[in-house]
Amino acid sequence: MFLTKLKRVVVSGYRNFTRSGFTSVASILIMTITLFVITSLIFIQAGLNSSLNNIKDKVDVTVYFLPDADEASIDSVKEALEKLPEVKEVSYTSQEEALVEFKEKHSNDYLTLQALDELDENPLGASLNIKAKDPSQYESISKYFESDSSLSRGALTVIDKIDYHQNKIVIDRLTSIIKGAQRLGFVVSLILILISLLITFNTIRLIIYMSREEINVMKLVGAGGRYIRGPFVVSGVLVGIVASVLTTIIFIPVSIWLGNQMTDFIGINLYTYYKANFFQLFIIMLGSGVAIGAISSVFAIHRYLRK
Amino acid sequence: MIYFNKVTKKYKNNTSLEDISISITRGEFVAIVGHSGAGKTTLTKLILAEEAPTDGSVYFESIDIHKLTPKDLTKLRRKIGVVFQDFRLLPNKTTYENIAFAMEAIGKDDKEIERDVPHVLELVDLTSKASHFPHQLSGGEKQRLAIARAIITQPDIIIADEPTGNLDPINTVEVVNLLKKINDLGTTVILTTHNRAVLDQVKKRVITLENGRVVRDDKDGKYMLS
């Protein structure tokens, strides 16, 4: 009997859906907009994260050593740094490399190059470039040099300077921008999702409101609450499924276009991102569509079944 | 079987029924007559618990209908077949599905539905319109469909609110004969009408309503409205 009932509910819901014509189209459109907003926000988050990572990558701290520092003590500093939990990466630039870089940088500046040639020795020191896992951690890394005892006295004496203090203002500002952007993105996403959920819910409520007389008749004919509710929930689920398929298709040209236009700006190709996460994104859309459709229907029909 | 105990129904300031006490026994055929606005439809709505009485109570056997839980109310409604004045068919379902729905609602299995629905369709002469939607049917056809839906479940009572209102005289005779036949098989029938010909044909108990009050209750009816 349960299977018969289930079959009847599904068939009846499917018929309601296909026979309602315009109302079904309207609710699919609204649901598609909601899913579009949700998916766009996922895209925006992905874009935001990637551009923030780009910016984060550009922030670093460099430790300059005195020209006469020996490699052993530099190595010991490097090893000590790599052990720090905040440090993501330490790259070593030797004296010779520093000189090559310097010459390249000033290849149009003969005076400087000439002056450099006058010197017998390489005046440039080696350096260690440090990348932290998070921009807010540069401060603690730089403090490590000032106070920490795990570095030997010898190591500290070979350090010429650390450019953290020069970069501090920039780093601080970037850190606060990154944090602000993430927080703002989250709040805006939440509000947009909430608004589109409300609109979808109201649309489905209106459609069920139009069917209130039908619901009443079903009750008078002796149909039970669950048997009346079932087909409406099935229709809601169908709206969700169709809308999620539609949204998935719409996002193909959208992501191609965004991939062509925005890749340089945000740092990832959204089309590649869409292709790579296609299955997960589709499941998210399908899941949200089905859930919104079903839950809205259950809530909307509740008041007509109560009395 | 059905017992109205001093029932009053008011819509805001409008009194629709006042101090009604009627009892209807099992197997009876009762015609309720009165001008439009006399309270006939309200009376049927009270039996279905579609409306609650302002005062007094309505009993089905010994149960106060208006004190039932929604679940028990559903069970009660399954014992009552209704022909509504305005038909109240399900607009998104075909003729066949409208009738089948009433059977599905009370939990009949598919075999019974496939067996009974065509039979009833034939009875009300709608076989050729089985796959039409209500908006594609004429007034008389809708009326017959509403009757078919009411009788398909073989209820204990049939309440027919103006079931002949949209029918021509020949169809009217047929519908009344159908209701009489159902009554002969033991089903209680409550019929509202303002059609004199119907009463002359029925020759059963007639309750006359006027301005929400029972003014006459005759064992074998004549049309006595002034």
C-alpha cells in the first residue's frame, strides 16, 4: 500500500507540474535566479580567495646578511626559520645571485655599474626571503630575530637588516584589507542568499495559495494531510531539479566569458574552475534546489492543512 | 444518524441558521428546500465540518463532528459523499482522475479503481469525456462528474447541494432517479433544491427552511414555499 501511495503521489505531483504550465515556468525561473545567485557567490568567493592569495604571495620579508657572513651561519638561520610553524617558505639568494640581480636591475645605469666594477669585492650580502603562511604572521617572524634565544649569538651578528619595518605599513594595510574583504564577502553572500530564499519561498507560497480551494476540496473528499501534501512537495522538488539543470547550463557560457575577461584580474580562470569543480557545483545546485523546493512547499501548505 | 442540536450559524452580523434541531435517521431520503439564502448550503457545510457552528452542535451517530481531531475528521469525511453546488472539481485532473482521486484518497487499491471508475463513468454518461479536464466540460457534465465522484466511494451518506441546478429536465429526472436508487440500496441521501419538479418526483421527507429557521418538516413532501 505504501508503494502504491508513493507512486500515486509522485504521478500526481508530476502531472500537477506539467499541467500547471505558466505557474511551473514562473517558479522554475525564480528558483533558477536563486540558484544562480548561490552559484555566483561560490564563484565570487573562489575569485576573491584566489586574488587575495595573489596579493598575499607578493608580501614577504627579507633578511639581509652582512657581505662577510659565512654560509654555515646563514644555513643555520635558514634551518631555524624553516622550523617555525608560521613560515611557509624560505628561499636563499647567494651573494653572486644578488650581484647578478643588481646588475640586471641597473643595466641602464652606467655610473652605478662602473662604481661597482671599481670595487674588488662583492659589496652585496646574501639574503633569505621568507614567506609566511598568513600575512599577519610576519610580525611574529620578525620578532623572532629580535628576541629569540634559539638563534645563536653568532647567527645574529651576521644579519645586516630585516626589511620588515619598512614593509610593516603595507603589510598591515593589506592584512586588514584581506580580512575586511573576506568578512564583507561572507556577509554580502549571506544577505543575498537570504533574500533569494525568501523570494523563492514566497513564490511557492503564492502558487500553493492559488491552489487553496483545490486543497480544501481534497480535504472534503476525505484525503489525508500527507496525501494532499505529497504531490505539492513532488512538484517543488521537480522545480528544483529543472532549475538546477538550467542553472548548470547557463553557467557554461557565463564561465567561458568570465574566463576570457577576468582571468588576469582575479588570477584564476573561472571556466577552468567550473570544469574542475563541475560535479560538486552541480550537486550543490541540485541539493539546494531540491531542498528549497521541498521545504518551501511543506511550509507553505502547512497552514491550509491545519484546520 | 445525523443530529442537529439547537444549531446557530452566524457570518459576522448575518444569521444564516438559527436554532436548528433536526434528526436524520439512517437510510432516509431528506430534501431540504428553501429560497436561496435560506441556509441550505450552510447546513450541508456544517455536516462536513467545513464550517463550525456559532452555537449548538452537530452529531454524526454519537460523535460531535466539530470536536474531532483533523485525523478523525478525515475518516468521517470518507463516509460522506458530497455533490457541491459549485461542483468543486479538481481543475488539474481529468474526469477520470477526479473520480479516481476520491477512491485513492480513501485508500482503495488500483484494481478496484480500474474496475469501478469506468462503471460509474458509464452510469453518469461521461465515458466519452474521461480524459477531458473540468474546464472542457459543460455545466451539466460537471454536475454529473460531481455526482460520480460522490457516489464512487459508496459512502454512508450522500449530501447533494442543488445537484440538478444546471441540468435540463430530462437529466434532472435521471439524476433524481439515480439518487433514489442509491437510497434504495441503503445510503442516506440529503438533497437540497428549490426545484418543485424534483420534490414531486421524490415524494419523501421535506424540510423547509426560511430565513435560517425550519418552518416545516413533512414526512412526505410537497413543495410548500410561498
